[in-house]
Amino acid sequence: MAAADSSPATFRVSPEERYLLEAVAHYTGKTMSAFVREAALVLARKVVDDAGPEAVLEGDREWSQKGRLTVEERRQALEHQREMSHDDTR
């Protein structure tokens, strides 16, 4: 993948975790970014191989929808807000 096609991914680690990742990355002759990217991709591909792509996609869909309102719930919330604004003008 070309650099122009890449997308940043950010995550937090403790100082001790960062040191471990940097030390192992440097030991293997890689930057921390390259090391973490390669390790994460190896693990992600193993999960897809073990669970199957459909199960992973379903889990991703469920995660993406957590805490989101359905269209009907959004409609009700908007209607409620409209009613509240009409009450305020009375």
C-alpha cells in the first residue's frame, strides 16, 4: 500500500507498554509503527481465519451499532424536541 493511501490509527499505551513495544521493535530492526502494524495484522488475519469472515463482519456490525438509535428512535427524539420547542413558545 502506498504511503498516500495509508490511514493513521492511534491508540494509547502506558509508558511501560510503549517502552516494551519500542524495545522489541528496535531489536527486530523495525520502527514501532511497523512492528505494531505487522503484529496487529498477523493477529487480525488469524482471527478472520479462525472465526471466518462472516462472523467477524457480524461482530463489527454489532459493535458499530452499539449505542446508536434506530431510525424510529431518532424520529421519536426529533418529534419530542419539536414538541418541547412548541411548549417553550407558549
